[in-house]
Amino acid sequence: MTLSFEDRQIKNIVKFKTLGCKIMLGHSRKSFMKVFTATPFAKRDFDTAIISSYANKHVDYLRVHHVQKTSRALMINHHLNN
């Protein structure tokens, strides 16, 4: 599996915080997810939620297609980690 530019950005997102500016991640349904799944773009909400859970602690804003589903995933993740 070869990491795409986007994969590397997400894995290293904490480094962007050192720039001192707000960070927004718009990863919902993006083509780089094909590394993880063959699921069609419109059905990648689960994949988006997992990446959101990982990135949420490092970014200020998440841009997603399904706010309710992602919010649920983030609440569950928060509950399990606290």
C-alpha cells in the first residue's frame, strides 16, 4: 500500500498545528480513501467517521457530508477515550 499525499497529510496533521493557525480537514468521501476501501464515494461515511475520530483531536474544523453520522462517531469515540 502506497501512501498518497493526502494520507501523509492526515498522518502528520499534528505538525500543521505548529504553524499557529486554525486547521480544517475536508476528507469526506475523497478519492485517497481508495487505499482503504473499494466502496463507492457516496457510501464512504463509515470511512469518513473513522478518519474524523483520528483527526478530531488535531484539527479545529472537520468538513463532512453527513454531520449527524460523524457527530455520533465522534461522541462514541470521546466516550470510549475518556
